[in-house]
Amino acid sequence: MAHVRLEQLRKVYPDGHVAVAGASFEVGEGELLALVGPSGCGKSTLLRMVAGLEAISAGTLRIGGRVVNDVAPGERDIAMVFQSYALYPHMTVAGNLGFALKMRRLPARVIEARVAEAARMLELEAVLSHRPAQLSGGQRQRVALGRALVRQPQVFLLDEPLSNLDARLRAGMRVEIARLHRQLGTTMLYVTHDQIEAMTLGQRIVVMKDGRIQQIDAPMALYRRPANLFVATFLGSPAMNVLPGTLQRGDGWCLQLADGPRLPLPAGEDLDAGLDGRQVVLGVRPEHLRRAPGQGGFEARVEVVEPVGSDVHVHLRVVGHALVARLAPEDALPAVGGELRMEFAPGQLHLFDPLDGVALTHR
């Protein structure tokens, strides 16, 4: 295994489009780092630059301390798993697993041993003689993982490997990849647009938008202390609620909506006095929007109620603003079209600048 270091890596295409604008971070030895962001943010391009499949316009890429900007992909000692399985349909599972090793002219006994070990780890032993058309989607994806595994590379690169699977298979394969990483201890760089995959697999996450890195941190640190409004709303399901308005300080803090009522903030909320009268975007997670006792809080109209088993997602509206609250299933379900009194949980509010989206709290 090896560490990977990116120093101001840029990718600019001939038409002037900047796909990656100065990415800098390090993947530690044995770390699983997730790259996440919406389609077109540059995450797959960045991964392909590490793999050697895209030329680097500027910056320095080091793998294991060696500068590899101009090193051919086959000489970087990496293995890549693509979104498409790209299996050879005329070969058996065993043939697909061992093909790259045969091309490297390794001894037959070495190939057989590595294929057997990969099949055991990925529970493919019963289908080694099958061809890809006889396999389920999850089995095909495991074969694709196994094909990279047998090469015993320093670094694994995974480019949205689960996006072609249904929800149940994706959940199962997430567990498989996490188990494999724990078992192998190999450096992995994992690209996904699915924030749940990034949160559950990545030891750290790089959040990207428009070719730029927005924030790098551990999953729960990103969730609890987002650096800007984009990170705050991209991570989390349901997404963070956002309310634009003006902070006002009287007997207690409140948010004055531009086209609606004042929403009281929790008593004792510790905000800088300089925020009084400032326009902000207030963010609150659905689990931190709760029913208010008595006549406290603020009134919201119930539009949709979604019981999802472990939670109940209640879609609300305050004047023209949509909110989602995550309530306990043990509570009585509110009536659609009725009114609920809601409040913000203390110590859980996020404030962002309305112009650039930068966090004003929880820096």
C-alpha cells in the first residue's frame, strides 16, 4: 500500500473548460478516501488523472512518494474498478479474474492461488466456472472488484462502482467493500455521487463542486460542521432545511423572514452580538426541527406525511418556505392540512452568509 499526494492538480481541456481547479489533498496509507459531489463536479476526472487515463494540465501527483505525472498507467501500480463491469463475456469468472495476471506472464500456480484467494474473499467460489451472463448484478460487480484485487496493487481506484445496482444490492456491496478494505488495509480512492455511500464508506470525504474542493473532513464532522451552504445541503437525507431572513435580538434571538413571521430561536442561543440585524441563511437538520410544547415556537402547515419505518418525515410549509421534520414513529401522526407548532433544537443551528454561502457559525 502507498499514500497518494495531490499538489494543486489541474485539468484544463483544449476548449478552455476547467474540469479540476487546483486539487490538493493526501490519501494516507491504508485510508479509504471518498470523493463526492454532483455530476460534472470533476471527481471522476480527478480519479482518472490519478490513474493516468487523463493528462495532468498542472500540479504534481505522487504515489508512494514517486512523482508519476508522466508515468504510464500500467506502471503506477494501481488498479481501477469502473462504473461498468467491463467483463469479458466469453470468459468464465476464473478467466476474468486471472486475465490481467496472464498478460503479465505470471506463473500459472501464482495466478491460480491469487484467483482462489480473491474468490474466497468475495464469495465467488461457487461461480468460478460461470460466464458473466449467468451472474447477478452483485456477482458481476464482485468479479470486477476481484479482478482488481488479484493484482495486489498499492492503490485501488473505484469510480462509482455501485451505481448500476439496485438499492438492496448497493447496500450489500457497501458492506462488502468496507469489509474488504478492513481486511486488506489497502489505500483506496472511491468516487461516488451518492452521499450515503460517501458517508458510510469514507474515513474522510472530499466534497467537490464545479471542479473545486469545498471541504475535506471525516463524515460526521462534515455533517455537523459544514464549511458552506453547499456542503450543508448536499450531505444528509432529507437535506438540511434553509431559511433566509434577518437575525434580530430582543428579549431573545429570532429570525425575521423577509415575507413572513418571526421565528424564535432557542432560549440561550449563544450568537455574536454583531449578527444583530444581519441577513443570513439559517440551516437546521430535519432531526433538529421538533414539535414545540404549548404555545411556543412557530406555526407550520402540514403538507405531506411520510412514515418510513424508523422515522416519520413531515413536510411543512411556513409561508412560502418548505421544511422537513424527522419525527419519532411513536408520536401520533399529524393530520395533512393541519397546523403544527414547531421549534428549533438548541445548539443545532447553522448560519450562512447569503452572498457566498460561507458558514458564519461552527467554523
